[in-house]
Amino acid sequence: MENEELVRKGRKASQLLEDETFNMAINKMENDQLWYFRSTKPEESAKREVAWAMLKAIDNLKIELQKIVDNAKVAQRAIERANK
């Protein structure tokens, strides 16, 4: 992928991570899964595993978006070096 494309995607990922509505939705999803996890009965381990997997998926989404932002920063520096 070209550096310009990485920078463009990084801007979009950054905007998403800073977006109030996106963060509200992600926080609600996390809180819902935590509530679901905590409200299970001791014998409902399968339900807890599903909630745990959802929490990990949410974390992984945020990590991947941050990686895109970080890669964009590296690509931007490469563009700036090439233009000197």
C-alpha cells in the first residue's frame, strides 16, 4: 500500500477513534457485555465465554484502528523525508 493511502486511512481511523457517536456505541457494547458477563449464573460458563469473546473483539477493533493510525504516522514521516 502506498504511503499516501496509509495516511488517508490513518486519518479516517483517527477520526473514528475520536468520534463521539462511535465511542458511545463502543462503550455501550462493552458495558452491555460486562453486565451480561456479571449477571450469569455460576453454571452459565458458555454465556460468560461469549461475553468475554465479545469484549476481546471490541478491544481488538480498537487496537487495529490504533495500528492504522500509527502506521499512518510512519507513512507521513516517510512522505516528508522523500519530499526533502
